[in-house]
Amino acid sequence: MKTILVVEDEQTISRVLAVYLQHAGYHVVQAYDGDEALRLFHENCPNLVLLDVMLTGKDGWSILEDIRKISACPVIMLTALGDIDYRLRGLNQGADDYITKPFVGEEVIARVHAVLRRSANVLDTDNSKQFGSLKINLDSHGVTINGKEVILTPKDLSLLIFLTERPNRTFTRDNLIESVWGMDYEGSDRAVDLAIKRIRQALSKWPASQGEIRTHRGLGYQFCVYEK
């Protein structure tokens, strides 16, 4: 049974989410403030986190940042702030999806299923790829540069794997949305740009002489390999 950590300081909303998630077959752990959320995250190693932005004390942005320092666990942000700037901020910091309040319980479950499905797909192979000092282990879903671990979110890792399996080919945003995010994705295609930005930052120690993710203006993105 997969474990979902719900971080929501409004207890009524937290209880409603817990009921829907438990009915869908998940084990639910509930936290009502930021400090408790991080403690329960370490204690339970959840498969996914539903994280409210506006919390008492430590806010959701800070918790997301702390999680991303140590884990690629999928995170879905919950907030009453539907402005596009808030959505982009969450995606830029490594959130996997974004749900605006008020929400329908069935939608939350559908999005949880979709995010977990995408993260699970990363584990479907049992080999590895190496491009110079960059190594991607598709069995353990680990990425290293010169043996040092690189932390990526599940979605960013899915995007990187998709590109590395098709080196030196150019893909439009629409191509990548359909192939990596899936047909059920309803957000902006800016998510691709933000994910590429995060991947480039994560791979900053990968020598440019060995490869890069190149932008072809007006065309899309390409994983260029100069040395395998």
C-alpha cells in the first residue's frame, strides 16, 4: 500500500482528503504544520506528498525546498492561489503538479494516480546509460556525474531519460508534453522550459565537451552527445 503524506493546516480539508485517499486504497499520514510535515516525511518515507502552500509557521514553498534537497518524492501543491505566477513558482521549485482550491475529491485522486503512474514508469527498465561522466541507472533511477549523485524530481528524471534515449534529436514542447507529462496534463507548456532549466542546473558539473541539452529556437530541445 502506497503512503501519501497530506500537509494541510485546515483540519476539515485534511480529513476530507484523507477519506478520499483511503477510499482509493492509500495509507494516509497527516501533518498540520511545516515542522511536523518534515518530521513525518523522514519517519514515513511517503510515495507522494500533498502539500498546502499557506501553512502556519514554515510555509509550503520552504517545505518543498527542504524535500527537494534530500528526495525526488513526487509533490503536488495545494493552494487557494490560482494565479499563474504561483503555479510557475511551484513547478520551478520542483513540484510535480498543482491543484487549486476549492477542488473536487475525484480530481485530486486522479492527479495522484497520474503523478504516481508517471514516476513509476521511470523504473520500467533495468539497464543504464552513460554519456562521458554522466551516468543514468534506469534500474535504481539514479543519476550521477563522476560518481556523485544528482537529485532530480521524478518528472525531470522522466524528461531526461526520454531525451537520453533519443540523443541528437529535436523535440518540440508539444512532443515532450505528450510523451512525458501525458495526455491528461492540463497545465502550461512552460512546464517544459522550467523542467529543462532545472535539469541543466542539476547537470551543471557535466562537462560541455561531453554533451548538453541544446535549445533550437523555434524548434525545441535536443540532448546532444559529443562523447559516450
